[in-house]
Amino acid sequence: MVDRREFLRLSAITSAAALAGCTSASDKVQQDEPALPVRVLNKPVVVSTWDFGKAANTAAWSILAGNGNALDAVEAGARVPEEDPTNQSVGLGGRPDRDGHVTLDACIMDAKGRCGSVAALEHIVHAISVARAVMEKTPHVMLAGDGALQFALANGFQKEDLLTGQSRKEWEEWLKTAHYAPVVNIENQTPGNSKDHDTIGILALDTAGDLGGACTTSGMAYKLHGRVGDSPIIGAGLFVDNEVGGATSTGVGEEVIRIAGSHTVVELMRQGRTPEEACRMALERSVRRDPAYAKTIQVGFLALRRDGAIGAYALQKGFTYAVKTGGREEVVAAKHIF
């Protein structure tokens, strides 16, 4: 029989051995963790979602090429589709909700982790600039609805009617049936024939090696009044981590929110996945959760790693993204799961 003193001695040895084993395992995990990508300086890059991202990239590049910072670049880029009345999924000219209100969602994030957001904002063309003002002038991250409008007006933004004649005409036609069904890749269809929504997400790397990101949209056409998607939600529609990279999303926001999509993509890059692999793996979570539903919707992710590597992936065929660097300017078709 082991006496009390011997029992305590053996217990101490066992505990020490167990602790050593845990420490060893922890050390192994630390050693096996992939190293973060090496930062490459003086090589600016800007990427954005969809074909219309090409014009946004041009505006962003005018800042990046002059050694400007990524935050200014992504804001300038996002403002281009916001003020384009022919783009019916972002800003001025965006399709309204079912009550006839054009409501905008946007967010912005910089290399220091600062972020700002507006949701269900009416009457202001440049929601992305209001989001930046929230980031820089308030202790908050998000303002919504009438409060966001009041803040915008108090900070010099002009109140405007965002519902253009074309969008009003389509809305009035829709009211005859009031039937809502999301249409995959609606943003790349002929203007005037589409009945849904989409988003521009834009990511930039500047010559100092710093990242910035922006995301802005008028949201789902004919949505319930007050509906907010992923675009103004940090970690869903957009996420930037200057140690790793940035990611943005497009498509059905409800599904992006369910998987905290852009944050998930960045964390997968942190673990050593390439931008393309990270985008694909995030989408696979949606597929595993509900395969039948995933086949009926579009979600796409676009990622920019801090060393300038780019990648994207989508659920369905048809998602495109625009790239601009010092020697490259093109629109690229993303790979897809289905």
C-alpha cells in the first residue's frame, strides 16, 4: 500500500509529466504554424469585385501611384460606382426596397484595424465617405438609419433623391406581382433587365505595405424595409488585418453573415492558405451547411494578401473581379464550386 507521502510524490511526478507533455504539444503547434507571408514593399495593388470594379480601380490607382495610402485609395474607388446612376446596385440609382426607399450599406477599414460603417442610410450618395467619417469622428463603428442620416447631414453631406427614373420604373413594374427571387450574377447582366442587387468590394495595398478595404451597396432590390446585408458588417462583407491580408464579399449577404465570411477568409490565410484556397474553403462551409441552398445562390470572395498575392472563388460561375498593378490591368473570371 502506498502511504500518503508516497502518493503525493507520485502525484507530483505525474502532474509534472502531464504538464511537460502539454507544453511539448503546444510548442509543436507553435512550430508547425505556417509563417505569415513576407511583406513586399513598393508594389501597390488594387482589386475589386465585378467588371465595374475596373473603373473603381482606376480611381484608386491614381492615389496609389502617387504613393498615397490604401485608405484614401479604396474610398476614392468606391465612390465611382456610388455616383454612377447607371449602376443600379450601388449608391445613386440603386434599386429601392419594396416600399420605394433606396437604402445604402457601406463599411471601410484601414491598416490599423480602425473601421466605420453605415447601414440603411437614405438620401446620401457617398455612403462610403459617411462610413469613413463614422470611423474618424466618432467612438463608434456603425450608425444606422435616421441616425446615420443625421450624422451625415451634420458633417456636410448633401441630401439627395437617390431613386432615378429607371429604378423607379422597374420598381413600379415589380409592384404588379411583388414577387422576389434572387437572381445569380445579376450585376453582370444588361442594365434595365436585372431585378436584384450587388456590391462593390475593393482592397488595396499601398507602397508602404499597408492595406485598406471598402465595401458599398444599395443592397437587395425590393428587400423588406430595414433589411441589412453583409456589406456594412465588419468581418462579413469586409475584413482587413495588416499582418495577413484583406478580404471582401459579394452576393447574398445573409449567407456571408452566417459564416462571418471575410474574417474567415483572412483567418484561413493566416493559417497559410493562399488567397484562392482561403476563399474556396470559406465557401465550402456554406456548401456543407446546406448544399441544396448553396446551389441556388451566388456568393463570391475576393482576397488580397499582404505580399500582393490575389485570389477569389465563388459558388457559381460568373463572378468576376478587376485587378490593377503597375504592370497589369484586367478583369478575371473567378473559379467556382458549382
